[in-house]
Amino acid sequence: MKSKRWKILVLAVILMTVGAFLFLFKENKLEPTLAGIPFIFWTGLLITVAVVFATFLGSKFFPFEDPKKQ
């Protein structure tokens, strides 16, 4: 079960990264703004928070064991 969760998590991070660079991060796209902050900044911040959270989950669901760990 851990391996399936791991694969889904890796796929989600890959899709977030590719989707962000293909569709969200467009040059000179300042609108819409959120509290005066341009679109590129707040979407980048949200993607970064999502990837950091996925990294945390990945540390919990990593399917392989360290052979040196006793």
C-alpha cells in the first residue's frame, strides 16, 4: 500500500510542476491580483507550499528501507 501512495504522490508533484510551468507561470501575467500581489507570485507561493507538503508526506510514505538502519 505504501508503494501505491508513493507513486501517486510522485505523479502529483510531477503534474503540479509541469502544470505550473506550462499553464500558470506566464510571462507578464499580473492580473488577477490578491491583496495587491501579482498572479505569478501568489500562484508560485501556493505551488511551493503544495510541493513542500507533498515532500513531507513523501517522507512518511517512502516505500524503501535503509539497510543500515537497525
